[in-house]
Amino acid sequence: MPTFYQCERCTACCRWPGQVRITEAEITAMAGHLKMDETSFIERFTRLRPDRKGLSLLDKENGECVFLDGTSCRVQAAKPQQCRDFPNLWRFPGFESKCHANPVEIQDEEEYRRQIMEATGRQQINLL
Ligand code: SF4
Ligand code: SF4
């Protein structure tokens, strides 16, 4: 029986260290959401990834994502797919000790698929 993880919006995943990878389309969307031009967005909010294959969001000095504002995401409506996909389409061993998402067992595979698509905003999904 598949388990759907219902996000409890604890924001822990916006606070732990790591790379929030972003695509060009996501830069366009986030810059538009913030009513900024893309060059200014890139200069102000992004960094080169360690593998130099693209950009990630900057962290604040305390390690939080640059867009975390209290318990809200400043780019919520346009946030990166990587953020939307966690923890249903990617997760790491022991993530349950840090993420407070509520595990819900779903009986029906189609219903599970529907919930994942709604949570991630994806039109197509490859289930774990
Ligand atoms: S972009 Fe938003 S959801 Fe993603 S890590 Fe940053 S604050 Fe969290
Ligand atoms: S995915 Fe998990 S860690 Fe992130 S906000 Fe939701 S419950 Fe918290």
C-alpha cells in the first residue's frame, strides 16, 4: 500500500543545509513572481552549484533558504520543483527524523497518483 506524505508545513526542509537546484524556467517564474528582472534575480538570490552545472538558491548566514521568511516561502506560488517534490518524489534515509510530514496510507493507486500530482504540481510522475 503506497504511503503519501502530507506536508505539515514545518519548514524544516527550508532550513537544513543543501542545494536547492533551479532551472532557467524556474528563475523566470520566481523573478516574475517577485516582479524583478532575471539578471537581478540571479545576482541577488543564486549561486553556482559545486558541480558548476547550474545554479542553486542562496542560503542566509544561518543556513536557511534565502526565501524563507519566518514560516513562509516568499516564492511559494513559484517555488522550485525540487521543493515541491520532497518528500514524496525524493527523500533521504532517516528523513522522517527531520521532516514532520504525516504519512498516510492510500488504498488506491490512482488516488495515490492524484494526490502526488496535486502536491507536486506535476502533470506526469515517476513513482518511487
Ligand atoms: S524556495 Fe521556498 S520552499 Fe524552497 S527551500 Fe526556499 S523557502 Fe523553502
Ligand atoms: S516537507 Fe517535511 S520538512 Fe518540509 S515543510 Fe513539509 S513537513 Fe516540514
